[in-house]
Amino acid sequence: MTEWWHELSLAELNPQQWEELCDGCGRCCLHKLEDEDSGEVFYTRVHCRFLDAATCRCSDYRKRSQLVPECITLVPDMVGDLDWLPSTCAYRLRARGERLPDWHHLVSGSRETVHSAGISIRGRTLPEQNVHPDSYEELIVTWVE
């Protein structure tokens, strides 16, 4: 079996391969805060209202940009410039020419390994509708990577 995910660059992926590369961690769907002085980005435990916290997938993926105008649609030429993507993100790893980790579903053969490895946000976040935006600073979290 060919390991297209290691052999092809991001620009060479077809749309199906691009979507399949997502590791399903859900971290991109977390609310983030940026320090105005340093530009440092902090993750919070607060996730988008459209994130299915059990699967770590968007509940309305096709309409996500319409429903949440701030939602960024990743494309190959932008991934390398997005410092807020976690260092474990498959898109970020491949943009740097790195291999996918053993827990990635394309390597392991199971979508559960991202969760069992403790990489995903499953069971560790709160939906935005349950949190006042002024409380986000109190919910800053550092994810183990």
C-alpha cells in the first residue's frame, strides 16, 4: 500500500486526500486568545458550538464558513504560516516535510488513536454557548504535544 500522505506534498493532494489528512484532534475548533503585545496565541478549553465534542468533528462541515465567518478554511499554501495550528497537526507536519506520528489514523488504521494518545480535545472542552466570552482567559489550557 502506498503511503501517499508521506509521498505527496500538500499541494499535490486531491480534495479527498486533503480532507483525509486531518487527524481529527479538534484543536483548530477551539477558541484562542492572542496576546496583543507578544502575538502569542493561547488555546482555551472552549470549542465552537458546531464541534461535535465526542467525534471532534464539525457537525456542519460543509456550511462551517457560512455559519461561523471567523472559521478559517485551510488550504495548502497557508498552512505553513499559521502559528496557531498545533505542532501535532498533520497539515503543519506535512508542510514542514515531517512524517505523521504513529497515532495518526492514516498510520495506525484507526480514528481512535488520536484520542487514546491524548492528542484530541475529546472530553476536555466546553461548548462556547455554555461559557461567557469574558471567562475565556480563565479557561486557557496548555495541551501536551
